[in-house]
Amino acid sequence: MIGGICCLLAILGWIVPGVVLRVAPAHDFMVFHTAARAYIEGNLPLLFDGVAFTARLNDSYTDWGFQPLAYRPWVYPPSFLLMVIPIGFLPFLLAYGIFLAITFALLILAIRCYAPHGYPRWLCAGCLLLSPATADTVTAGQNSFLTTALLVGGFGLVRRSPLLGGGLLGLLTCKPQFWLLVPVALVAARKWKALASAIATAGLLALASLATFGIEPWREWLTLMLGQGALYQQWLLIGRNGGQSIYTDACLSGASAGVANLLQGVVTLSCAALVWWCFRFSGMRRDLRIALLLTATILAAPHVAPYDAVMLTLAVSLFLCRAVKDGFRHGDVMLIVAVWGTELLNPPILIRWGLVTPLVLCAFIAVLIARGRSDTAVRAGTPIRSPAGWMRA
């Protein structure tokens, strides 16, 4: 049943962006490629002018046959620009294909840290291939495979190679909203070498970008992140308000920007406390622990887009593997399908049902904790049952 429902949702995931919404294919990868080309051509100031940058995009990719892109500025930190410079030396389509292929391969490699040999690894890979979030990532040409691979691979390698694992987590600072809970988890787990490696890698990446581009890109990016200047106000309308973060949901529900930011802060701190407990005290299995971290990372991030649900896809895939092995419990199937297909309800600015996504994710976290506590009790020799009677010892 799960497979049939997910196949149907997968078909919708591929159809909606390209046919229903008529989104230009690879529209976000156009941003990456154009930024890399701007640096190679010695035109770095183009990145700081959102209007001129968008005009360059529309002039360069008119052959796609779609309506011109709306305001589409460069909003990534200079450290990410440093990472994408190589794609600027390749033709657009070749760079697009190589980027997606390599980053997806890295994600499959990262899964090996948590999915043992046999069906779990294939099940996770299949869930990713069919996922609506994967369809959105490919359609947009986004970096969601990369960010998920860095987070999962980093924590997956921390025990065997803390320096390498920490290094991967340091690279994740190229998309800093998904790095917020990384130091919390590492400190809670007392992984001091990995934490030092992550901080050192992030520092070296920042210094390398500073040496390559100078101070101006960092000044412009920090101005944007602090919510100052005209660029932020324009990006706020099209970018952040078009996402699916707690802040966005609160604004779309009628809250002021101040209240929305306060609510986002409360949720982020709550997620940090939950991750601290999970990595310090819970005793949960590694697969459930990383699934909780991935879900909490999405909730805690101040800006989230639908394609970032690749993290949720992997989290629920690992949970599915655990359920297949240990047995399904009441409500598991419905929750798995809801989390796996959450991207189809987003962004809430277009589909108001997307406003329920945080509630679905909170329910998923609660189920992860319940299963983790049950498993811990069984391993300790003191089986427990929930009041509802659905938690099996």
C-alpha cells in the first residue's frame, strides 16, 4: 500500500512543477551557473545587483521557452560561491547534469553510514528517487542532495573518523540555516574532535573565499542576512515568504514580522533543546537519532524551501526501514506517507494546506521519540507500553 501511494505522489511530484506551475527547468541552477560565470568573467559586482543579475539570467536562458524569471538575486554566502566556481567552466546543460549526478551520488554514499547492506539501503535509495522533493530538486537544479549528504555523512563518520566527519559538517556552513543544530548535537554527544574539525573547516572555507573574492561579497551577504537594505526587502517577498519555514507560516497566518520572528526563535530553541536531549540522554538508535536531527533541522531553519524536504525524505525512509525490521505500529503508515509527500503541499503561499506541515513534523518527531524510548527500554530489559497500548515492547 505504501508503495502504491508513494508512486502516485511521485508522479504528481514530477508533473506539478513542470506542467501545472510551468516552472522553468533548472531555474535555480541558472543562478549557480551565472554567479560562477560572473566571477570567471571578472564581473563579481553583478552578484550584488539583484535586478541586473535577474536580467542576466533572463538574457542568458531565453531558449528555455518559459516566461521570464521573476526577481532572482544571488543570496548565498561567498563560501558557496567558492564551491560552485568549477561549474562555470562547463556548458550549462553539462554542468547541470554533472552537479545533480555527483551530489546525488554523495547522498547515496552518505546513506551507507546508517543503512546496512541489503534491503534498507535499496529502500532508502528508492524512496529518494521517487520522492516529490527529489523531483523538485532536479526541476530546480538545487543543492539539496549536497546539503543532506554533508549533514548525514558528517554525523555518520563522526565515530570512525571525527576529523573527516567534522570536516563535512564544516562544509555545511555553505547553507548556514541547516548548520544551526550541528554544534548542539556535537557538544551534546561530546564529539570534541569533530566539533573542532567542523569549526576549523568552516573557518578555512570562509578565509579561502575572503582571499578569493575580497571583503565586499561578505559585507553584502551579511547585510542581507541581517535584514537590511533594499535587496532583503525584495528577497523577503519572493524568497523567504515563498518558503515553508515557521516564520513564513506565521506571516501567512496573519502574524506580524516581529511575532513571526519570535515564534521562529522559540521553535529553533525548542529544536535545539530536543536535539541536545536526543544526543546526550536518549539512548536512541543511530538511525532514529539522525532522522530526528534531520526533521528538527528543517523546523529550526529560518528559511526552508520545498526542495529542502529531501532531508525529510531521508528521515522518513530510515524510519520506514526501522518499521519494516521491528514491526509497524498504529498510525505509522499514514505518518510515513504524510511526511514523505509533504513537498506536494508546499509552499503554503500557493497551497494553504502546507500550513499544517509543522504539525506533521512535530507528530513525526513524537513518534521517533516514542519508538526510540521503547527500543531503549527493550535493550535495557525493562519493556514498556504506552497508555494507548500501541507501543510494543
